Amino acid sequence: MAHAAHLKGDIELAGVYKRFGDFTAVDGVNLKVPDGAYCCFLGPSGCGKTTILRMIAGHDDPTGGEILIGGDNVVGLPPVARRTAMMFQSYALFPHLSVRDNVAFALRVRGQSKQQRYRATDAMLEKVRLTELAHRLPGQLSGGQQQRVALARAAITEPRVLLLDEPLSALDEQLRIQMRTELRRMQRELGITFIHVTHTQLEAIALADMVVVMENGRIKQAGSAREVYAAPRDRYVAEFLGGQNVLSGEVDSVNGASFSFSAADACGIVVPLVGARRIASGERVDIAVRRDDIRLRRPGAAADLAGWNAVRTAIRAIEYQGSFVKVMLDAEAGSEFVATIPEREFFDDPFEVGDTVLASWMAERSRLLVR
């Protein structure tokens, strides 16, 4: 794999759009993915993420815009000329060929001698820990092993970009978690750019250096996994990634570094003003607060709430999740208000469904979203 290192795999999408008849699948996307990044495109079905994957791969061309890999515009070039490889959801392994011959197949097509291709293949099988299974047929392998064969077969051509379309969706939960570790390890070892499409939030956050959240053919937010999860820009990203409560309301007053607003069941919620955005009294706003920042208190319990926001509410449902307890609270119509409480803390003084509580959080943990 040594000589693949200098082939730059940075990707730039510049004003890329794709139409199928009257339908715009990708709508003017601009994005830069650094060389050697693990980038996950995340979003619901039909948001355009797979179309972008296919356009980077060379299986579809954009209706407009440019796709650059390593600084070269690759629109119109076939996958081989782009040095991209795609790993499909179905794995598409040849059932009659051994693991070794499945992986060596692309090198055979490229006319490499048997000796050359087996040398490269055996080195790759070692990387994906399949050496012992080299002579088995795909039908004799588990789902996770088949997955590793498909990965090895895609990586053997020394691509500068490896594209993965929902690669883990066919696996059960435990295997998925195992394969996430495997994919991350492989990506680090190979040092090439991975573009991975998924609709599973946890998968994207666990794997990616860079997460791109999409809706209706557009990028809603792109950044590091932590940034996108902990600092969503708008309501869509906050709700899609989960882990956040979104409250909507009206600004009561603005005071230099913060403002206060009222939501359905709460008045005087204080939110810090970060950045240059101007806020005016009477304006409608959305704010986010992380579920794990919410503390539940009994209304009668004496507590100093200086610097805290508090909403008086009732418990609608309680779900035990092992390391934490998910407490669902009454909220305005159409939105969820959830607190995730560490398991030990919850059972020290457990609540019941129907209890009235003060859901409180530190004012500085409130975050203004873009509407």
C-alpha cells in the first residue's frame, strides 16, 4: 500500500446539484473533506446522501457543479481513473470464489500476474484478519467476516477514496458495534479517505472525524462529531441527532450577554448570547439543552436555583436504559422533553410516573439555535 500515501484523497464539492427529471436530489452542495478523514453523511432516506456518494464514486455525474479529488476535477471520469472504490450494502461477493480470489479479483481484471496479485492480497487479508479463512467460500463465513472480505476487496485497488453505502445495516446490533471498531481501525491503518453513508446517528458519531447532516438535498451542518452533536446549529440537527431538548418561545428581554425567554410552561429562561447574532424582544426563538444536563428536583425541596433555569412539569414515562434512566416529561405539543439521569443517582431517590418535578439546568448550558 506504500505508494498510495502520496495520492491525495481530499475531496471538494463545489456547487454540486443533481436532478432526476423534475426532482432535485442534491441542491447546491459545497463541502471540503480533508485527505485521510473518516467522513459520515447522515440523514433520513431520500435526503441525497447516497446520490452524493455515487457522484463522488463516478457511478453518477452531477447535473452541475464540480467534484474535485486531490485537486483534480473528476466529473466525467470513470471510477478507475478517479481512484475511488465503493463497498456496497449487499457485499456482492462471488459465491464460487474463495476469500482470497474474491479479494484478488480486481487485480486480476487489471492484468496483474498471479504472483503479484496474491502477494498484495495476502498482505491485505492480514490487515483485515482473514488469513486463516483465505480458502473458504463466502457462504461459509459469518456476516461480519463477509463484511471484512468486501472491505478488503474494495481497499486492494489502493483507492485514494473508499466509499461505503450503509455498510453495517445488514448486521445485528452486537456485530455492528464490533464492525465499527474494525472500520475505524482499517481506516487509520490504510490512511485513506473514507466516505460512509448512514441514517444511524450513533454510527456516525462513533466513527467519524467529520459528520455531514443532510436534509432535502442540502447540508444542514458539517463538522466534527462532537461539534455537531454538542453544538447543533438548528432545530433539525438538534432533533435528528437526539440527545437534545428543543424549546420554542418568545424573547422577553435582552441583557447584553444573555436574554430571557418564555416557552409554553416556563417563564424567564435565561440563555447566553454567543457570537454576533442580534436578538430583539418579542422575537420567536428555538433553544436547545442537552438531555444529560437536565436535573430533576422535587418542587418542595429547598434548592438554590441561582444561575439555573427551571421548568415545572410532570413525568410522563420512565425507561430504564442500564447505565442511565430516561425520564420523559410533559412538554409543548409536538416536541419531546427528556432528562437522562445517571442510574445510581436516579435510584437514590426514584421518581414515579405522574410526579410533578422541577426540570432544571444551568443557564449557561442553554444554546440558541438558528431558525
